[in-house]
Amino acid sequence: MNQWQKMIIDLKEQGLTQTQIATEMDCSQNYVSNLENGLCGKRLGYEKGKNLEKLWQIHCAPQQIA
């Protein structure tokens, strides 16, 4: 499992949908699905990666620290 898969799974566990994640990443829901399933994403584009990291920080990082 790569870091992008883990972030998407964490976000979904926090109640976000693939569509919500895709909107924040500025990509399609299908792309998020492919990332989650490991079909792509080992070399995620810079902007998409930063957007995913930012979303993860907002929704998941506080739980990781606690």
C-alpha cells in the first residue's frame, strides 16, 4: 500500500466520499478510486499530491497525534 492509498482510506474512514476527495484534489472520482485501489499514483502530480496532503492534514492529522 502506498502513501496515497493510505491517505484516501484514512479520509474515507473519517466519512469523506471519493467524490468529496476528488473535488478537493481537483480530479475525477474515478481517479480517486484508482488511487485507492493502487491502480495508479506512485507518481502523483505535485498539485494533486499537495491537495490530498492538505485534506488529510485537516481531517486525519489531529487523530494521529491524539
